[in-house]
Amino acid sequence: MNPTADEDAGLAELARRNQELLSRAGTDDVPDSDLERFIADITGAGARCAPGPARDSLRNMLYFWTSELTARSGASESSLPKLAAYRESSPPHARPSGGEDENATRTRQILQIAALARQWKTAPDDKRRGYLLADEALETARGFVDDDPDIRDLVRASDDSEKNKSSRRRLYVSIVASVFIALAMFAIFIHREALHSKREAEYAFQEAQNAMSYYLRLENVKREFKAEVERVVDGLSEDNIDPLRKFLEKNGSANIELMNRLTLGPAPAASPNSSTVSLKFDTSLEKELRGFGQCNGYIWLGSDSDPRFVGGQKPSEVKPGQSITVDARDWLALRSAFPDNKTYALNSQIGTVPAGATVTINGDPKGYIRTTKGGAMVNQIWAPVSVPSMFCATVFVQYFGDDPAKADALAAAIGATGAQAPPREKLASAKGLSEIRYFFDADRKLAEFIAKRLNPPVQARTISVKDLTDFPNKPKPGTLELWIDLTGS
């Protein structure tokens, strides 16, 4: 017989013996010595079997019976037997380099997990839990459930154990929650029974703190809703009122027929601050403000015939890296992106650029041909810019007192720094307070700077800076809150 015929005959004999051992293994009638001889014959057959499907079959038989022998002895696998090297220098079924090693790695994993599975099956009931898998090991074993029934059983048992752990964790959480509720009820009882005790006073203070946190969360929700309304309004144009339609659909049962009748006419530009306060940016602060970081956005530069900055240069000719100074007519809105190319719908406002402030051009300008009320075609120019981060800050003033003029004076001082100062809000909860709050580490220096600017002689109470970076429901970055009692100041 030629070598190929000898190879096939040898493999056929090994396959027959493999089937015989499998039929005997079901009755535990196979001595360890028979398995050891069979494993040795498989190992030696590797010298006559070229790389290919036949050699893969030999390897699978070798690892299967090695796993069986290891599981019987209960010993850990110290060295994995390997097929003898094939003696031909040019194997007829050569495979790409690395393929056999890759297959051997997979088979080794199957062997190791299968051996563990058999040890799990034969272990006493009180020790079987120690063989169960979890986390990454369980996920690895899950990929071999179709290769070995024992692995499949082990994975199922491990999954059941993980589910039980999860159920126990939920039970523990439920118990802890029940205990917490019971303790809270007991604390309320103590609070009512010991009204004048020190313990009651501390508890009442904690209740007040919780109420304040709840109130701040409500204020944050309200502020976010206001911000959403502002974004909707900013996105409107005479050509596109879809943002308003979507907002109405999202926040109420809007009538489709009525919404389809909505139209939008031109409106005068709105000031970023209350119209009751005349705000003027203090340009002497600009150098110091640039030390607090930069904010990037997009502003309208006007048209070549009517630029919104000083110097006489045409907006369409500005260059990246150039600095320009906004003229004195009005504050300009700083947007999150260029307007829409088709509808000219404006993107959300992220800050304001005060009249007289200097900005740095960050990129090439972009023009939009628009029709004026008189029917003329005008190229409106926009450009990306960087500005001091203070121009992207918003300071909400919550005050207590009966003199709104004092609150307006604070707003004017805030506006002088370049920050936005929305209309002030009179709140009873601001009584006795004098603090400015920040919610992000990047805003700490802004808060400190504004506190320094507002402290005497602007008003009598010294304003402290309060760190709320661990607050659970934060507003957007750049948001500051001034809480101040203006009585007696």
C-alpha cells in the first residue's frame, strides 16, 4: 500500500477503536490503562497524518480522551499531549501558518473547560458550587456549549447560579430599602416627639437641606424647559417653523390643523438680558477674562455693506487668527453652529458677545444670500470665533427683598463682566443667603471673579462661593446661581 493508503487505514482503525471505547465508556467499563494505550496510539499516529481534516480529527480524539482520563483521576492538567510531528517535509494538505496553533488553542480551551465540567459533575453536592463559572470565564465557556454536553450542562448551571445571585441581590436591596423606610418613619416619629431637643433641630435642618435640594431640582427642570423654549425660538425663521411644530407635538396634544396654519413674521432682535437694565461691558476686564479659558461658537458679522465690527474691513474678507472688535450697536448672539444652509434656521444660542468686545476668528467666513424687507439681496456673513468663557456663562439671580432696583444693580454689575444676566427672580428661599453657586470645576474661577466684582461697594453683604460640583442634577456647564438677601444692604 502507498503511504496515503496506510494513513487512511490507520485512521480508520483508530476511528473504530474510538467508537468502541465510546460505547464502553457509557458503562464505566474502560480501564485507565486502555485509555492510556489509546492516547499513546493517537499521539504516534500524528507522525503519519498530514495537516488537514484527518489530523484535526486525531487531535479532537486525543483531547477528548485526555480530558476523560484527567477527570477520572481528579488531577489538574499539567501538560497537554501533542500529536507527533508529521515526517513529510511537504505535506499534501498544508494549511496556512498558524492555523494549527489557532485550532489547538481552541481545542485546549474545550479540553480545560470539559475537564472542569466533569469534575463539577463528580464533586460532592456541598462542593459543586466552587466549580461554577462567572463573568469572563462563563462567557468563554458559552462559546463551546455545542462542542461538549458536559460544558453545556456546566454553563446552564452557572447561568442559574448567576440568576440566583441577582435575585438575592435584589432581595438584599429590597430588605435594605425596607429597613431604610422603617428608619425614616422612626426618625419622623422622634422628630415629632422631641420637638425641642437638639436631635430634633439637627433632623429639621437635614429636612430643610433635602427640601432645598428638591427645590433646586425643580428649578433645574424649569430652567431646562425654558432653555428648550429658547432653542425652539432661536431655530425659527420665516422659512421654517418646524421647530415650533415639533415642540408643540412633544409637550402637548397639539391640533395638527391649527399647527399647519401657523406662520411667522419678522421680529426685532431680543436682548440677552432684561430690558429693564442697561448693560454695558467693561472692556478693561477683557485681558483678565481671557485667562479663565475660551468658548467657541459662531456669530453674525453683518454684511459687507453694513459690518457689525469696527475697522472698516469687509466681513467676507476676515481671516482665521484675526481679532476683531464688535461695534457699539448691540450684543451679538453666540450660536452653536452655522445657520441651516437651506432655511437659514438659527442654531441654539450658547452665549453672547458684548458690544465693544474683541473676538478671534477661528475659520473661514460663510455667506448666506438673504432678501431684505425692501426686496434687496444681501450676503449675510457668519464666522466661527473664540471668546472668553465668561461670554458663555449665565448668572441667575434669586433674591429676597422688596427693592428690585438692588437686584437690577447686581445684574448690571454681572453684565459688565460679559456674562448673561436673565431677568431676576424674587424668592423667599433666598432669605438670609449671600452666595454664588457653581456646578462644574471649570466654572469655579468665573464664580470667584463675579463674587469679587459684586462684593462691597456694589452691595453690603459679602458674597461667598459655594461648590456644588457633587450636585446630582446639574444644569448645563457655564450656569451660575446668585442667591442673595437684599434686605438691609
